[in-house]
Amino acid sequence: MRHEISILIIGLFVVLTTASIVAATLSARAPKPLSVTLINLTQRINAWWVMVALMTVAFFFGRYGMTILFALISFAALREFVTLTHSRRSDHWVLLGMFGIIIPFQYWLVWTAWYGLFVIFIPVYCFLLMPAITALHGDTERFLERIAAQQWAVMISVYCVSHVPALLTLDVPGFQGRNLLLIAFLIIVVQGSDVLQYIFGKLFGKHRFSPTVSPSKTWEGLIGGLVASSLLGALLSFITPFTPLQASAVAFIACTMGFLGGLVASAIKRDQGVKDWGHLIEGHGGMLDRTDSLVFAAPIFFHIVRYFWTV
Amino acid sequence: MSKLALKTYTLLQTVTSVSLSAMAWAVTGVRPIWSGSQPSERQRIYFANHTSHGDFILLSACLSERERAITHAIAAAEYWGKSRLRRFIAEDMLSSVLISRQWTSEEQNPISIMLSVLDQGHSLILFPEGTRNMSDEPLLPFRSGLYNLSMARPDVELIPCWIENMSRVLPKGQFLPVPLLCRIVFGTPVAVAPGEDRRAFLDRAHDALQALNPRPARDD
């Protein structure tokens, strides 16, 4: 596995260095003051350096690193989601429970690889008990809206995100001890697809995909990004249990889900009247702005691998 | 007080303020929005809406280390002076200034106490509603302190600061905070206009503060 990880790190280093050089060259040639897009591009690339560095560090700590990192990502994402949606004073204990019980318990389930409870804890138990607690508090003002928002908050920020480290619990014959690479594959392909869609959109984007939801998404960006990231998936098949063809198909599905995740996240933000989820990551917005695609891709990727590749 | 004790006190206060600011950031990701004023080491009175005990910690977390060292929150002696421990936390750890609402002797006069702090060149954090707002109103009517201070020391800038979301982080009667993102909007300084009467000024300052709320529809 060392060999593959070294190749990935070198690859990412080359890509980011190239990106930084391109951005610096563009900035040097562009008329001053620099356009918002160009400043944002540089901020985004700088943030990528930090994110890649953090992921690499977490990678070296293996199962510990991944579980803790994604629990923290869930924390940041949940905080952004709950901040944005409506809640009332009487929701205090439910909200506390989301941070103090649901996140630790869900990641404990990941850690102990208790698959049976991992998949139903939030969609069954929390789904039923959270509104019950809210009802017991007796405050019915905008009740359905509040419990729906709480449900969505934990499903998106905790349940879906926890499927990334849960990839470590899958038992793929002939791939034992190398599951970290599945995480690397998923993240590189899905985040790569975001970047590729952005690049194709900026270069060739003409026809808007959904003007009412997300004016920045174009058909050209979508198709270019999906084709390119499927190829990227095939290229990375050497770190997976997949053949190149399988890898590109899996990458295609994951990235399509990722695109839809971005679209849904945009619709929620538009509904709530904000542009970004938060300001945690310079140039990108909040944690959810960066992970919305991963959130939608991770559970589907997890179940594809689990259904077709495990015993 | 001996020099050594003085040093320990400043160290204690520095450690407290740095760790509280770090904690405030970890829980609420607190972020200043400078909208009408800029960070400055000028002498100021920051006046803010008050919904939670955590308010001034959040506000001072948005100031630079140097400003924080010379900025004191005004707190109610009725609550913070109740026991020796509370007084220690308020005065020695948080370097806040205690005033009583029901004062009898002249040395307890809140305005004189606050003026004496201003006369040392220090800044204040003031909650002109006079108490934590537990009502459904976004902001209670202001009490007179802000007007009196401004009339007595017209050179001190009055900066309105809207603290967002703290009522959701730590609602009435709760002691465990829910981690939600908070912003503090620092607005344009207000000043008493020539000939402006007390109530008119207080209402104007009140409206200026309330107008800073970035998402008014959601404060219910």
C-alpha cells in the first residue's frame, strides 16, 4: 500500500503545484486590480494545499485518523446546517443530543464496525425519537419544519459523511488492509470531479443546467467534468479492487451523485437566502460547500462496493 | 498589591482571555463583520444586545489581544458579586467591572465607576438593555447609561455590536451551549447630536443596533 500512497501524494503534489503556477501566471498577466474570480481561484488553490495536507496527515494515522477526521467534519457540517435552519428554544436538548450523542455514537459504530446498527441508527431510531422528544416538549410552533430540518441535518452531516470512514470496515477479498485506498479513490474522484466541472464550466460553460437553483452549473461543465473524472477513475484503478472499466463506471456514478448533492445543497442555500454554508474554508465557503458532493456520493459508493465486492 | 501578585494577575487574565477566545471560536466559529467601523485601538464603548452570559466573551474574542487587555465588560454586581468565587471569575479572571443596579452610596454610582475606567484610557463593553433579554422582542429599550457616558466623555466612540445567534447557542436557563455559528456585526459609531434629548438618542442608538441584525426574520 505504501507504493500506491506515495504515487498518490506525488500526483497530488504535482497537480497542486501546477495549479498554483497557473494561477500565479494568470494573476501576473491579468490587469490590476485582479478580478474576483482570479482572487477566488488563488484562495481555492491555497485552501486545497491545506486540505490535502490535513488529509495526508490523517491518512498516516490510518483508522484512527480517518474516524476522528470525519467525526470533526461531521461536527463542522452539522453546525453549519443547524445554524442555517429554523429552531426554537424548546429544541435545545435535541440540538445538544445531535452534537453530543448522535455524532459520537455513529462514529463509535463505525469504529467497532457494527454494520447492522450503523445503517439504521439515524434513519430509524433517531428518525423516530428526535420528533418524539420535540413533541414531549409541547412546543408545536412550526413543528414539522423543525423536525424535518433536524432530520435532514443529521442525515446529511452525520449519517452520509460517516459512510466515508465506514469504507474501512468492508471486507473485500484480496484487498484486506488496503481499504484506506478506497477512501482515497472516492475523495480524489469526487473532489476531482468538482474541480474538473469548475474548470470545464469556466472554460466552455454556455448552457446553464439549472438557472433557478445554481446559475454557476452548466451542461458543458457537467459533461466535461463527468467524462474527465470517469477517466480519472480508470486511471486510479490500480489503487482499487476494480478493473479500469469498473473503476470508471463507479467513478461516474459517484460523481453523478456528487453533482446532485451540489445541486440539492444549492437549493437549500437558496431557500434559506444564503450564498455559502459558512466561512471555514477560505475561497470555498463552509465545510458543507466543500463536502456536499462527497455527502451524496459516499453512501452510494459504500453500498456499491459492499454489494458487488464483499463476500 | 506586590509586583509579583500583579504579574500573576495579568498572566491569569491573559491566559483566561486567550483560552476563552479559543473556546468561543471552537464552539461558535465566531467571526467579526466590520460594517461601518474598523478594528482600532481607539478608546471605545462597544454596546451590544444581551441574551446570554457568553455574550461578552464572544465580543472580546473578536478584538485583538491588545484591545482585549484594555477592554472591560460591565457586569451586574447583583449576579457576579454574589459569592467570592463569582467575583473572582468576573473581576480577576475576566477583568470585568461590576456595577449594582440598586446603589445606595456615591462610590457605588455606576456612572462614576464606568467613568473612572474610561479615564484610565480603557474601553468598555456595555449591554444597554440592562439585563439579559428573555422576551420575544429582538431588543429591549435602552437604559440611560449610554447617554450619560457619552455626554460626560464625548470623545469616546460608541460602536453598536449585534451579537448573532447567542440566544440559540445558550438559551435562558440552559448551561450547555449548542455549537452554532455566530457572527458579530460592528456598525457605524453613533454619537449624541447637538441638542438631542436623552430618550431620542437612546432610541436612535437602539434602532442603529437592531438594524445590524443580518437575519432579522429568523430571530424568533
